Amino acid sequence: MIGVSGRTVLNGQPATRRTALSLPEDLPLAEWRHLGRQILVIVDSSAWWLGDWLVYGQLNYPDRYRRALAETSLDYQTLRNYAWVVRKFPAHRRRKDLSFQHHAEVAGMPEEEQDAWLDRAEQGNWTRNELRKRVRAQRQAPAALAEKAVLVQVNIMQTRRVQWQKAAEAAGLDLQEWIVQMLDEAAIGM
């Protein structure tokens, strides 16, 4: 059997090399999907692992980054970023259902904000890009209001207000912040 890499597959099973993944021609769809999920876990986990490895090196060995650079093909800034995110998120705060990149998006925020944004991302099943877009929209909204605040009054039925209040609380926002965020998102999506 010939795999994707053009090399022979071993005993009808997927075979890995540093630069190739060989798959049997008759690989069932369910196994192909399962293999993809496993690869994704490894890719996402490797950023955490490298960060933890670097922080361990910092605590236990001198010249950790010089040594890390010699041990990996990654550049200095990439390794520093991994270590920085790891330090911001000790293992007990890491969300298994969110990627390393989700965590990196909010790492520069205070811990309470990090948790609020990661909660929203988990609940909304947001991609990293969606999280980034919403964080940026939220940050731009207060700046725009500070430039020239305008009072907008809206008359709504009490049932709608209660419904909006529940949605705001679920998003970890007060009602006014939630309304502004929803309107900003609607405007960005146009």
C-alpha cells in the first residue's frame, strides 16, 4: 500500500516520520477523522509542553533559552511567547477545550478578565479568531464612547429586558456592556 507521502505503509497501518504521515489507501473515514483529532491534540499540546519545558529550565538550569534554541528549531521570540503564556496560565487554569492560542489571546489581561473571556469562548464554542474579534470589539467600544458619548434611549418590554439581562449575565457582562457588544458585533458583521 502506498500512503500520502508516496512511501509504503507498514502492515496496513498509518506510519509516521518526521516529515510525513503515510496512510493506507483503504483507511475508513472514522479512523481518518480520529487520527486527525489525535494530531490536533498533539499540535496544540506541544505549545504547552514546550512552555512548561522552558519554565522548568528557567527554574533548574542556567542559560535556558540559549539551550532551548540549540535543542529546537524555533526562534527565540516563539519560545519566549510559549513560556510567557505558560506562566500566565498554571496547569490548573488551562482550559482543555480551548487551544493554546485561545489562552495566548487573553494572556495579557488580568486574571479575572482572562477567565471571563475564556468562559465566553468555551460557552460559545468560539474559534481563536472569533475570540480575538470579540476582544478587539470590546476594547474599541469604550474608546469610541470616550471620544464622544451619545445617550441612546430604547423603550423595550420588560420580558425582553429580562431576557437580555440573562444573556448579559451568561456572558459575564453588565446589561449596558452586553448591549453595546451585541450592537458592535452586528455592525462588524455587516
